[in-house]
Amino acid sequence: DLALLAEDDVRVFADGSLYLTKIQLLHAGNYTCHAQRNTDIMQTHVLTVHTIPEVKVTPKIQSRRPGEEASMFCHVIGEPFPKVEWLKNDEPLKLNIAGNKYMLIGNGTELRLHNIAYADTGAYMCQATNVGGVTRDISSLIVQEEPTPTAPNEERRFFAFHDWGVSVYEPNAC
């Protein structure tokens, strides 16, 4: 019933055609057109709405000692539900190797690293993909002997990971 969608974004023209602008998930469904003179004549159209995935990774940054475990969570929404993939420094994680230190939990929404080493320092990216598009978010892991607690203002820092180490940039000093 179009009365339920009483919005400026929905118009029915004199010829009976329906025009929708600013499509949202609430517009998804079946739209049936009935002939005015013969109600037995009708035509139904199905509107499927796809959304770009939304991704939020937590924590944004964490510091761990060698040998410890680290976990990262990827909160994803989208229509249809996106495929979740993890990358490290822009390279897909090698998940199918025997004795692998990576474990995916909950359809890939949690990444767990076991027995971490200095080489595990890096930018871990959660990438969500569906027909609406691709979206990414990053969680940074720093492996060091004396991990520092993560303060809220550290989430604003920018980290550049190199073969020779990590560069940390403060937003106020850029």
C-alpha cells in the first residue's frame, strides 16, 4: 500500500507509472499494479534493494607480547549479507595451511592469532564484499616485549608498516 510510504520520494504519475527516488531498504518488496477497469488484470514487480557493506573493526590498535594471542572483531552489515575476508598489509591471509596461526570464528567476523611473533606486527584489514560494493576497516597489531596499554587517543594515530619496522605519526604533528 503506497499510503504507507507517504513520502516525497514516491510518485505515481498520471499514466500509472511508479517512480521511487532515494531508494532504501524499506522500499524493498512486491509492487502490484491493478487495472482500473478490470481488477482481475494486474502486474507485480519485485524490488530488491542492495546496500553497500558497512564495516567496523575493533580494536583499532592493540599491543601484545610474542607468544600471546590476539583477537580482532569485524562487525559487518549489508544487504545481501557481505562476504568477509581478512588481509594483512593488503595481502590475503593464508588460512588453509596446516598448523596455521590464524583462526576465523563466526563466519569470519572474528580473527584470532595464536602464538604471535614480531612478524605478525601489521595492519589487519577486514574486507566486506557484496553486490553493493566493497568496504574495509583496519585493526593494527604491534608485537613488542613490553606492550603499552591502548589509550583512546591512540586510535587517532597513523601507523605505517615497513619491512624495517613501524612508523607512528601523531595527528597533531602532521
